[in-house]
Amino acid sequence: MEIINGFLKGIEGLFSASGFAALDWQNYVMVGVSFVLLYLAIAKEYEPLILLPLAFGMLLVNLCPSIMGAPETTIVPAAEYLKTHDVSTQSVQYATTVINGETYYNVPTYGGLLYYLYQGVKMGIYPPLIFLGIGAMTDFGPLIANPKSFILGAAAQIGIFITFIGAIYLGFTKAEAGSIGIIGGADGPTAIFVTSKLAPDLLGPIAVAAYSYMALVPIIQPPIMKALTTKKERKIKMEQLRPVSKLEKILFPIVVIVLVALLLPDATPLVGMLMLGNLMKESGVVDRIAKTAQNELMNIVTIFLGTTVGATATGTVFLQLNTIKIIVLGLCAFCVGTACGVLFGKLMCILTKGKVNPLIGSAGVSAVPMAARVSQKVGQKENPSNYLLMHAMGPNVAGVIGSAVAAGVLLSVLK
């Protein structure tokens, strides 16, 4: 009988030490959500570079919550501690506490792996580094050749501010509403940067929503584009862009950062890193570090950013009514931004007497280069000889700058 009781106690101890005992139904639901996101990343290839690590981080934290655990301090009797540690009293660096005449050491314990990696998100380090890599991979030539593209990139950010107002009416604070609204910029690093400063508790739902909608650009945008344009407008062929000189490409990032830093300092970390990466690329004198920013650095930071942001999506945080509101508001922000870009494209079409295809306005939402490819694809369906990609890249890269500027506006007003 004693053997059976001992065996049962061993089984009970094994179960209590396993992950099953520490998880609840919310964790299992989030594990299911992570499987869906992994499917979208692997099978459908929807933004896999960020969606795969994000989904896996979500899976890790809901199976093993301690992986995001913060460091703690435990109080241990000094005499007992010294028995198990071969150190002298003089060499111990821990703070001491005296209770009833007995000395205790305040011994710190280490946090989980992802807790430490997450500090790069919390302190706003990873998003600017992502922008550095984006800048090193981006050609601003189409934007420089057609400065009117700035208007379309700015128009697509209107969804951010409309959603900001809507979120306030739904009961969110101004800081939370600003973080939700930035989803409309369709720029994951910008959404993470703003949310980490204004509403860190909402980082998980907002990051998942932002990257999910970025991944779903080819599904969400075409119906809106077709609903707001006529077949004749979608067939419009645009003139070839003028060549852009190397001097113009070198001066552009310098001029932009000077203007942004002076007018909107809060946008400087994002825009500054974006322009630094682009200057490294266009100058042609630092090819080695430009390639590092494009490849090794970009890849490393993407892994850390995606995994740790996914690890903030625990069941208790994610499965709330506010999360549903965030997802719906994020979708509205994205759709309104797309619609505003297309409508301003229609206005430019009228003002230029049919020289601008309104479809390129949808690319102003900043999801580079996917939104530009969608403009190309929708236009080519109506006219197989139509090539809008380079024209759409102008609003697309303008949207990257526009979303960062919008983030700076929100931060300067709300933080």
C-alpha cells in the first residue's frame, strides 16, 4: 500500500511540476490562435518574416509563462545562504535585512529569456533599428520624381486620426486611442513604437492586429479600391517617371530629417533611422554597413521584435472585450486609410485631367512594398499593359514617412 501511495504522490508531484498545472483555458485558446497565425505565415506566406516569430512567441509564453517572467528578489537567511554557497560574508554583494535580530540577504532571481529580449521593445530600441534596415532597402527615387505622392501618403494617414476619435468614444483613454489609431498606418514597427510609450498594456493585441492587417493587404484592399474607382479610372496608364540623379537621392534624406527633427522632434528616432539607412545606401561609400543594415541587423532585430511582441499576448491580456474592440477599430483604421488614399487619388486624377491612376493612392498606407504590388495587380487586371508599380512606390514610401510623422504627432500631444 505504501508503494502505491508513494507512486501516486510521485505522479501528483510530476503533474504539479508540469506545464499543465500552470495553464488555464485562456492559455489554450491563445495556443490555438498561435497555430492559426503560424498557418498564415507558413502555408499562406502572409508577412512570414514577422508573423512566424510573433506567433511562436505567443505559443511559447502561453505554454510556459515564466519565459516572460520578471526578475524577483527573495529574502534568504544569511546563515542558511552561506551554508550552501562557498563565499565569505565580505564578498556577498546583496542588500541585507535584519528581522528579529537575524540577518537576511535580498537575493535576486533571474527573469525569463524573453523578458530581457523584450527590453528592446519596452525602451523603444527595436522599431528604430527596423526603420534603419527599411531605409537601407528603400529607393526614394519614385517619391522624389513625383513629389505629389507625398499628398497620397499623407491622405492615407487620415484613418489614424479618425480611428483615434472613434476609440475615445468607445471608452479608451486618449493614450490608448492613439496607440489603436496608429494601426491604420499599416506599419508594424511604428505601431509598436507608439504603443510601447503610450499604452504598453495593449502592446500584444495592437501588434497582432497591425501585423495581421499588413499581412492581409492583398485581401482587404482590392474590394475597397474597386468600390471607389471606375473601370475607366483603373485602366489609366501613367507617364514614365523622370530619372532621379544621385545628388537628389543623397540630399533627400538629409533635408527630410532636418525638417522633421526641427518641426516634430518626437518623430526623430523613427524618421532619423529611416533616413540614415537610406543615406548609407544612396551615398555608395559605406556599402558594407549598408548591406549589414539590410540583412544581418534587420534579420536579428526582426527575430527579437517579433518573438518578444508575440510573447506579450498572454491569455489573460488578449482575451478581453477591449481586444475585440482593438481588432475591429484597427480594421476600420486600415480600411479608412486605404479609402482616403484612393479618394485623394481620384481628386488628383480630376485635377490632372486623367493623368493619375487613383489606384496608386491605396499604396499610401505604408505596407512596403506589398501595398504597391496590390495597386499594380488591380490595375493590370483591367489593363494587362498597365505598369503602376513604380508610380505606386511613391505614395508607398511616402506612407512610411507619413506614419512615422503621425506617430510623432501622437506622441508629442499624448505622452
